[in-house]
Amino acid sequence: VDRKAEVYLYCVRAADHPPPDALSGVDGAPVARLVRGPLAAWYALLPRRAPDEAGLRAHEAVVREALRSATPVPFRFGTWFADEAALAALLSDEAERLLALLARVRGRVEMGVRAVERAASEPPADAPVPAPAGSGPGRAYLERRREALGAGARRERRAERIAGEVRERLEAGAEVLTTLLPDPTTPCELSFLIPRGEVVTFRERVAALQLEGVELVVSGPWAPYSFVAGERIST
Amino acid sequence: MKIETTEEELPWDDGGDFALVDLINRVLDRGVVIHGDLTISVAGVDLVYVGLNAVLTSVSTARRVLRSDGGRGSEG
């Protein structure tokens, strides 16, 4: 199989600071910078490859380096261009959109808050009423089916309630996105876009938040992955 | 045109050893998208990541969540 190196894009940010010397990213490939006007792309030359844990961590490490001095627009893992000319075309053709995105996230970072069910959690107060015994098999099937659907709906309501409570008690002007996760141990996850200077306060506020049945796991600062997720650029 | 952007220093989390689920939720599932189709494998779990419509949740419960038009791989 021909494994030709292509242009792998990490993020786009203002063209002020170059990547640190000797910064390497996915598969150890050195990170380079391509500048067009006010915009810079941080990229590397590497053959296409599937994502794995090492790849994701390497991608994030480079984006974090960019985030260190100013908030970038992060791209999803797996963004390849045929060559530098194609990447330069993106910076030129989409300059307006990318500048608007940079302005939107400027001076801010993303923080994640994930709710995790406590291990020995008691059943939720709104547990189902058991179906009456002694029904026929068809009836029993329908009851089981109804219960399964009910359990899903209850889990969703519970996730929404938790997310609502976290939002209400942490929001304080931040932009918030909520994701309900189908994983029963992790009912929901929230992403907050907060000023860079408020990371420590934010962590403290999450730590002080007591919610019944769930623990809150805070992560970040991240580049604003969740807040640019709707952006789709065709080349 | 030049934009000045040096911003406030950040207090990083502990050595950057963040949970894989938080990493996947962001680096694989969010961020700006250029291309449509990718076939990927995460932590030994094969996943088909179709077009722009996939939502990847966590390694332990990784599953496909596709919109009704998923699978065509068309650009959004």
C-alpha cells in the first residue's frame, strides 16, 4: 500500500505565534505552520491513518500548544489535504468564516463537565411499578417491552434533569452545550465556553456542586471543539 | 491585516492525562469538519464513522448513531 504523506490539519489560529520549535504531533511528525494573511494553519505531513488513542492524544497535545498562547479553531481528527496548496486555499477561501469563528472563541476556553453515576447508586425515586404477575406470554412480552422503553425514557428524563440542574447552577453567563449520552453510567455531559481567566474558579464551582446520585467530573481547558462542531467546510 | 491575540495563561489540568472518553467526545466527534467519510478504529473497537452524521459516545459503549440520511456520506 502506498503511504504517501499528506497535509494533516490540527487547527487554525491567528498568525502571531509560530508553533514551538521541535513540536511534534501525530506519528511524531513535526508541526509546521502555513500563514495566509491574518490566519495560520498548524499542520504536519503524514500519511493517512486510522485514529487510535495515541493519535488522539497527539492531536490534542498540538492543539493545546496552540491554545497556550491564544484560543484556536480546532479541527476534528482526520482532516487531510492533498498538499499545502489545498490548505492555503482553505485559508484564503474561508478566511471570513474562520476569522469570525476565531473572534467568537477569542479569550475563551472550553470546559467539560461529565456526570457519572455513583457506583452503589440506589434506584432512582421514579422507579417503575412492577407489572402484575400471572399474565400470558404475549402480555408478558408487551410488559417487558413497555418496561424497556420506559427505562430508556426514564434514563433520558433523569439525564435531562441532571443536565438542567448543572446548567442552572454553573451557567453564569457561559455558553453551554448539553449532550445526553446513551451510556447508562454517564447520563450526560456539558460543555461550557468560559473566559480563560475563569478556569480555576470554574473547577472550584463544579467541585462544590453536590448532586444526588452522580459525581461530576470536570475536564479542560480544551480548545473550543464543541463550539465549532457545527462548522462544515467543503473544499 | 494583523490580529493581536496573546491571551491569558491557562492553568492546565493534571499533566494532561485526561479521560479517554472526554478526548474522544471532542477530538473525534467535534471540531470543524472538512471531509466526509472516514473509517476508524478506536482502542480496538471498530467503528464506521460515516459522513458527518456520526456521534461517538465512549469507548465502552461505542455505537453508531446516524441520522436517517446517514450512510450516504454526503457533505452537510
